[in-house]
Amino acid sequence: MNTIQLPNLNENADVTQPIVIGTKAYTFNFRWVDTFCVLDILLKDRYLVKGRAMTTGSDLIGRVKDDELITGSLFLVNKYGHSVEPTQETFSTDYYLVWVE
């Protein structure tokens, strides 16, 4: 299990950052839209996830079917065990991503 820190979307509502999962470097784009965060994940120029709303309790990469691209599960988790969705203010402080291979 690996944890991934989330960017502060309160300061900048559209953040792109490289994230290494396993042995591959992916590009994650986080965009705050209205009341939720939208996630895009790219490997080189290929979208693996596009426009996925980040919610707790759902596998964010569950629909990616190409094992050569990404494997495992990716979840948005509240650091305090609460079952509430993030706000723009609490996204980076109260939540993180957990990748399980």
C-alpha cells in the first residue's frame, strides 16, 4: 500500500503533477469543478482516466483494463476515517490517495 499526497486545490484549482506508481511515471491532473475534484491520469500521451470524479469509497482506476498500463486499485481516503466527501478547502489536508497493487 502506497499513499500519495494531494495538491492544495484551494490555492490553485487546476494542478498537474507527476506521480510514480510501481515503476511507471504517470501524469495526474486534479481540477476542482463546482463541488468536487475531477481526475485525469495519463501515461505519456495516453489517457487512462479522464474526467473521473474523485469520491471516497470508489476505485478510481477500476475501469482501466490494460494491465500493462496500470494495475491495482486507487482510492481517495479520509485521513481521519470519516465518510464525508472532500471540500476544496479539505482536499489536501484531510485526504490522500491510496494505491494498492
